[in-house]
Amino acid sequence: MKQHEKQQTERRVKLTRFLDAYQVGNCLHLNENPNYNAKLRAVDHNNIAIIGPTGSGKSSLIAMAQGLLNVSITAYTQDAGKEGSTIFECYLDKFGFNLYDTRGFDTIDTFTEEEIKRVLKGHIDNCAAMMRPFDEGSFEEAKDSSRTTYDPRQKKPLSKQMHTAIFVIDEKDPKHLKYCTGIKKVATFMRSEGYEPCCAFVHCDTSAEQLSKQVLNLDQKFHEIAAAADSPADRLFYIMNHYALDRKPSDVNPNYEAQIQLLELLQMACTTGERYIKYAMDREISETKREDRAKLRSASHETRTVKDFITRVALQHNLEVNKFMPLIEKLGLLDINNVESLKENWDDELLRELPPISLGMKRYIKEALKEI
């Protein structure tokens, strides 16, 4: 038993040291890769959104993390089922990762789904009120769909976006299955954007033996929610809520099982956050390459001469190039010397001014110009 406790203590210390020293890129060694190193400098924190129903234990999870990492506890909790945080707020900002507390929900309707998308993609600023249309005395802006609907065209810097999310669910919440449909919709969006969320099931059991048993044999309802969230077994965590027991974060079982679960959750969130960061940077690199190729093609088209263009079209269709020299000379006299100019002016009016050419060649030139 003492050996087991020693191993748990060592594991807890190792995890705490990792989180204390964490910098973005540590998990996947992104900062050692020259393809990412420069872009990574602009991402100083791994942003983790804490998402879940009202009273599920989101703020408690943040407060427990603060306690375990020896930070002043500033995340305020509330009684289960009661409205708590309505402010989108950042915690643990002195570390290389941030936890963002979000407003809870009773169900994931269309509005809540859009709100979560806006949170993930950086459309809600830190310390902003997360107003909803049904709030008593809510601001008019909360009822304005242009401010409450996610618009993918409004791209925010990677440093402003969330890089992963933790779905927090209270094990005693009777509405588990009610959340599945909404969570599945959110998870579908997250998967399409490259996110890999984690799931935390919050409980109040004080028995270390019972905790270990539950960690290994999660109830079917947890598997259903985890499946809806697209979270495999390595991203499922069972977290003890000390605040529901009126306990301090450090006042836990001697074997540190509960603390280790929370610390491992944070470590996994840092890893999945880096996967999203890598995915986003890879996508940005690909988009930049595509834009560069398009610019090169455009520049090539603009500078390519009409003679080269018509020669290429003729050769592609096994036609004699010499037959089209009068056409090329006439276009030169009309000051149409490059492909861009030819594309802008190619119409019936121009054709009437040109030497006669076959219907086939007219079609070949028209099709070639469409590809530009």
C-alpha cells in the first residue's frame, strides 16, 4: 500500500510540475519544428473552454485546479442547478494554458449551439457578458441575430480562439440523455474544425475505492454522452467536486486519486489543444500555399502573350499554328497583347473585327479562357 501511495504522490508531483512549466508546444514538440516555430510565438496560451449545463461543476473544476496549482481561488461556485457564471472569464492566466468559464445551459438549442461556436472561434471577448434573448432586462444586442450567430467569415487570430474544450457533466444530473443530441451537434462542428474535446464527469463520492471502481466502469449514460461529444476513453475523466462536499481542494484522499484525475485532465486538454493549434497552422500554411499558387497563375496569365496562348491552344488540338498568325497580328494592332486583356475583350464584337477563324477554334479559345 505504501508503495502505491508513493507512486501516486510521485505522479501528482510530476503532473503539477509539468503544468507549472507548461508552454504552448511542449506536448507535441511544436516549438522544435521550424514549420510552426514562428507562428507559435503569436500563441502564448493554450485556451481551454469549460462547457456544460448550469450547476454541473464548471466553476468548481476551475477552482479546484487553482487550488491544486497553488493559485488564489477566484472562480466562484454556486448551488447545483442555479445560474452561476454569466461572464465569459479567463482563469490561470499566469500559466501556459488558460481555463475559460462559460455560461451554463439547460438545453442546447439553436441559440446555445451558436453561442458555443462563437466561444470556440474567439468571437466572444474575455470578461464579456454572455447575454441571451430570454434574460430579464437583457440588452437589445442579445436579441440581434447578427451578434449571436456564428459567422465563419469573421476569422479571429489563433491566439484568440479556443484550442480545445472540456464538457463538464454532473453524474447525478437526470437530464443526461437530453444533452446528447445538442452535444452531438456541437461535436460535429468541432470535429469539422479540428477540435478534440474532453469529457469530465463530476461526482461527490469520498471513497477512494468507489472512485477507482467508477473510473474503470463508467455507467452507460456516461458512455452515451462521451460518444455524443466524440470523446474516446483516453479523454474521459471522473472528477471529485470538493466544493459540493464543502471541502478544500487539498483535502482529499491520501492516495491522491482525485487530484491525479483532475491534473491528468488538464494535461490531456493541453495535448488536445496543441493538436488543434497544429491543425489550424497546417490549414493556414495550406491556404497560404494555395493563394501563392493562385497569384503565380494570375501573374502568369497576365504576362503570357497572346501569341503564346493561341499557339498552345492550336497545338493542344493538333491545328497548324501558321493559320492563326493573321489573328495574332490583328489582336496586336488592337492592343490586345496578353491573355488577361484577351479574356476581358473576348466577345462577339471583337470577333467581328478579327480575321475569320473556324467555329472549332473559337470554341477552343473560349474554353481555354474560362480556365483562367
